[in-house]
Amino acid sequence: MNIKDLKALIQDVPDFPKKGIVFKDITPLLADPKGFAAVIEGLIAPFQQMGIQIVAGVESRGFLLAPAMAARLGAGIVPLRKKGKLPRKVHSASYDLEYGTDSIEAHADAFPRNSRVLLVDDVLATGGTAAAATSLIKALGGQLVGSAFLIELAFLNGRKKLAGQNIHSLLTY
Ligand code: AMP
């Protein structure tokens, strides 16, 4: 499947969850067997020879991508969760969303020292979420090798918040 085919399986939903936001609904793309395979292969492609040990997925839609990517890379997964979900000692980082504010948490012992980590989320919008995820991974001793996004909304300049990082986005708008 080429980029055009993949984009055709994403549905734009205007004014969700707030007026003025065009929500990128990736569920039809994930439900398509060829589309899903192309997404996973495309997301891992630049990182295959990079010794990734952990794929860290951002709640919630990063959780739909991280496990399949990790299995292909021979890595484990770490969920970066919304506040209050993890049962043991956590470290947290807060951020602004394209809509609203939130914080994400990981267990304090989630990343072995200098473990090679690949961050994944569905959408890079303003970059706030990814910047928080990045600081969380680094604060907990992980070595951030790169970040992979299914979609980058380039007009929101999220990359600016991730200066110096190895960023890979599959579909750009
Ligand atoms: P940001 O922190 O602004 O980069 O926003 C990224 C996070 O918000 C990701 O976890 C996305 O799931 C979600 N998100 C932001 N904008 C959109 C959008 N237009 N469509 C779908 N999800 C979005």
C-alpha cells in the first residue's frame, strides 16, 4: 500500500472532540489487514537495525501500535499511561494538548538504565504529548533512540518541541 492508499483509509471528523479540531480517525486504517501491516512495517522501518529494546506507547492510541511494532523489533513494551492508572511508584510529566491539558505517567522502574527506547503515538500535533513522553523516558534513565508517529500534522509545528530528536512520521498533513 502506498501513502495515498493509507491516507484514503483515514477519516477526517470535523469539530471532534471540540469545535475547530479536525480529528484524524485511524480506526478504518487499523481495521484494514493490508493497511495495518503497512502501518506497522512503515513505522518500524528506520529503526530495524537500531537495537531497540523497548517500544514506549502513549495512551490510548499509541497502545494500538506499540505491541505489534515491538514484536517485529524483538523488543518489549512500556505503556505511558494517563494519570492514576498505574499501581506502583510512578514518575509523571504534564503537557498541553491540541485540546485541553493532561499528564502521563510511567512506573519509576519502567526503563532499565540506558535501555534503547522507541517512542510511538498515533498523531504528532502540537508536540506537547511527545515532549512530555520524551522527558519521562529520559528522567527514568531510558535512552531515546527515536520517535515514530503514524500521522504528523506538520502545520502545528510539533517538531519544534522535539528538537534534536530522530523523528519518523509515516503520513504528513
Ligand atoms: P499534541 O500533544 O498536540 O501533539 O497531541 C497529540 C496527542 O493528541 C496524540 O496522542 C493524539 O492522539 C491526540 N491528537 C491531537 N490532535 C489530534 C487530531 N487532530 N486527531 C486525532 N488525534 C489527535
